[in-house]
Amino acid sequence: MGRQSTQNVAISTGGGDAPGLNAVIRAVVLSAAHVYHWRVYGIRDGFDGLLDGTPLIELTPETVRGILPRGGTILGTSSRGNPFARKTIVDGEVVITDDSHKVLDRLDELGIEGMILVGGDGTMHIAHDLIRLGGRIVGVPKTIDNDLACTDVTFGFDTALHTATDAIDKLHTTAESHHRVMVCEVMGRNAGWIALNAGLAGGADVILIPEIPFDIEHVCAKLDERNSRGAKFSIIVVAEGAYPIGGKPMYLERGSAGRASRLGGIGRWVADAIAERRPIEVRSIVLGHLQRGGSPSPFDRILATRLGAAAMRLVAQGKWGRMVALRGTEIVDVPIAEAVAMPKLVDPEGELVRTARDLGVELGAG
Ligand code: F6P
């Protein structure tokens, strides 16, 4: 692929998958073809694919036909492929190298004008660093965690919320039948958006989020209170990043250099802590990656489609370094630098938390 009169843009999906990624790819490809007459090339498996020399695939309206309702990403993704700290195995040893310049060189060699990066917090940080090296990038925010700043919502979140709410509804009937406490651990990294929203939508009795460290005695007192009113069962929704006052988030495994890498285990911890303190039958469940799967909800399909079309608009205008975002009812664009400055967390004093408290939901503290 040398330089041609038609301009070329590449698209990559990075980080954990989220329902709606294919809708973005489709929107970019269709609008590039119909309005701008740009060629779109897909990078496979995030930055790893680009650096491994995996050939790019040309994406046409024909190749994206039928992908709108599909979960996952037709391009593949990688949660670990940071080109600034790329891990490779040399002679059986893990070697970490900064291959960021190779990303930009490869795109130049391929005659790619710029890149649309669809990703969450980690991918947007990489985008920001590549832009500082001269990278021509437009960002599209995605994550089921909804923790990316500068956008009201990220696509993927609504679908994950449906999955979590459906699970909580199902747990209710079995909890009630058996007079049990059911603890449901949901994803969200260090943000409580999925837990708080799914907890409210599913009518949970206790919701524990990372933004409000909890006291297990408050949780037990809530169970006592329900018990005294004849409710012999309770539903507890716990964000994977939640932790007790004075404690820290729990991790399942350690990553490179001993750094904590996978959150998990707090649901089980809460269940055990209740069982130690009260003569109640408690069960815990981890929803895990179910929340990332499935067909995107109509809301996520529409949001992803709008963001994809808006990203291609920015590409055609040469407005690099920007991220498309939802503000109120409008799609806007913001500097990627702003989006990565701070994560978007639940405000412990905010209206959503206030609503939960007003309804008597126990948040574990205060
Ligand atoms: O960021 C999305 C997310 O699903 C988080 O909610 C979760 O902590 C993490 O990714 C899990 O990552 P992995 O798929 O690498 O286990």
C-alpha cells in the first residue's frame, strides 16, 4: 500500500471489549465510503497486531455487513498491548521495550493518514502519548465501566447494566425462596457505576462501591433490620473495586513487576464476613465477563454509531488529538488530554447516591 490519492485511515480497538465496538467500526466504514471516499483499514488485535506485522485488513461496506448487532470486535483486541512498554519473550525471558515510534513509522510506511483508536482509559492514555510524538489520532471512548471523563456515558455500559440487572432479578427469586443473602460481584474497576446503577435498577438492599469504603457492621445491621421486618432474604451488589474502611481493593492476581492486575474477590469476602457474624445462609456470585458479552443494547448501538460517524468527520477535517464524546444529547469533541486527566467516578455526595440513601439502600457507611 503506497501513498495514493484516496486517503487512508486505520481503525483499532484496544483494551477490554465492550458491546458496540462493531457498531463503531461499521459507522466509520460506511460514512468513510458514502461521504468522504476514504479507505478504511482495520488493525488486528490492537497495537500488538500492528507491531507484529500482521497485515491490515481493508474494511468496506461489504465486509462490515451484519456486524451491527454483534458483541465483541471483528478486529480483535488486546488488554496488554501498550507500545510504550511492550512485552516480548526473548530467549525465554520477558523483555519490555518502548516500541511507540514503530507504531507511527509503520502507519507512515503503510500510507495511513491517521488512526481512529477505540478504547477506554488505558487506550486513551496511549493515544495521548502517541499524539505527543506526532501521532495523528482521533479517540472514541468505550468501556463497560463508564469511568472515562469528558463523556456522559461510554457505550458498552448500558448493555453491561442490562446483563447485571437481569442477573440481580434472577438472584432475587432464589434468595427469597431459600431465605438467603445473595452477594453479586460486578465489574467496573475502581468505579462503582455498574454496581450503583444495576443495584438501583434491580432493587438491591445493599450496594457497595469503591467510592464509599464500607463497614461490614453496617451491612449486617441492614440485614438485621430487614429480618426484623420479615424480609428473610437480601440482595447485596458489590463492585469489584469496593473495599472495607481501612482496607484496599482486592486482586486475584499480580501482573508484571508485582503490580496488582485483576480485581476480584470482594464478593466472596463480604459473603464470608456476613456468615461469620450472623447465622444466615449466604451465597456469592461473580458476574465477571458475562457483562462484556452479548449483543449491544439499542442505546449502545446508537451511541456507538453516532460516535463512529463523528470520529470519521474529525478525521476528514484533520482534527487530530480529539476524542468524540456524548454531552447531554449532543456528540461533541474534546482534547484527548482532558479525557485522560482524571477518571470519572461516582460522586459519593451526588444525586444517584442520595437517591439510593433516600430509598433506604445501605451503602456500607455514613
Ligand atoms: O475495563 C473493563 C473490565 O471488564 C473491568 O471491568 C475489569 O476489571 C477488567 O476489564 C477485566 O479485565 P480482563 O478482561 O483483562 O480480565
